Amino acid sequence: MTKPCTVPEPPFRLDGQGLVLREWTDEDLPAMPALFDDPDVARWTPLASPFDAEAARLYLERAREAREAGRRLQLVVTADGGAPLGEVMLMLKDVDGEVEIGYAIGAAHRGRGLAAAGVRLLTELAHDRLGADRVILRIDPDNAPSAAVARAAGFRLADEPPVVIQDPDGGEIVLRIWERLNPTGSGSH
């Protein structure tokens, strides 16, 4: 296995699966609280809660810093390149050949297959253009909607122990690993 290359150079846009994925802009800041200030997003993701205008500004700032470092690509999920419906994120891992994907869709836009389509697009990018051997999703065992996204995007539950991380409140979060392996058997840059 080889480590994936850095994320694609900006500006980046990805079309397919009935979606247009594009990078966040300052013009998206007003839409972010409506997408991310939601009890389900607060429960299943590490995003700030409440997610207000200041949280949106800080989130975009951190997204840009990670982008510049070449380790993370956070893309707006849109139908046509316009209004944000949610986000899909690709994170390069320190494990050789492995990429992680995360996602959040605004409550008003759920149930339309947007997360699964966005995950499929980023998985293809990870395998075909970044050379990843394995793409993973980390999902709480109680998060049935996210597990349904994983299955719809062609992922399977990995045969490995769950990951345990510390949450900001001092508790533990247990996450099961879902994976999709590169169908060619090995990634290439």
C-alpha cells in the first residue's frame, strides 16, 4: 500500500451522481447554521453546538487551514453548484493507503440520497485519483441513518474492533469502521 497523494489543488469541483460538490465560500456562511445547527448533527458529528454564525466562520477558517495543509477536502453538497444542502469531507489518514470520509446533510434535505451520492463521488475520487487502497467511514453503532448511507454507498462493516475516542464532555464515543476497498486491488497516483 502507498499513502494517498495530497488532496486536489483548488479550486476543486466534482460533478456526478446528480450532484455538484464544490468548495465552501464566504457566501455560504449564512446558510451553514441552517444546515448544521441541528440535534442530529450535534449528536453524530463533532461539529459545534449550537452552530451559529460565529461557529460557521470558525468552521470555514479551519476547513481552509486543513485544505492548505493538503490533508482534508471539505465540499459543499449542491444540486447544481448553488445553494448548500450539506457537506462531504475527505480526510487523508496517517495509515498507508487509507482515506476517511465524513458527511452531514441539512435536515430539510435528508431522505433524498444526497449523502450516499456524495460519499460515492468522494470514494471514486479517493480510489481513482488519490490512489487510496481503502476508504473508511467511522459510524456510531446507534446511528442507523448513517449506516444506511454506508450500505447505499457500497461500504461494508470492517472485520476489526471499534474505535474508541474521547468526547469533549469526558465520555467515550465508540465508532464502528465501515470500508470500501479499491476494486483494482491497489491504488496508484
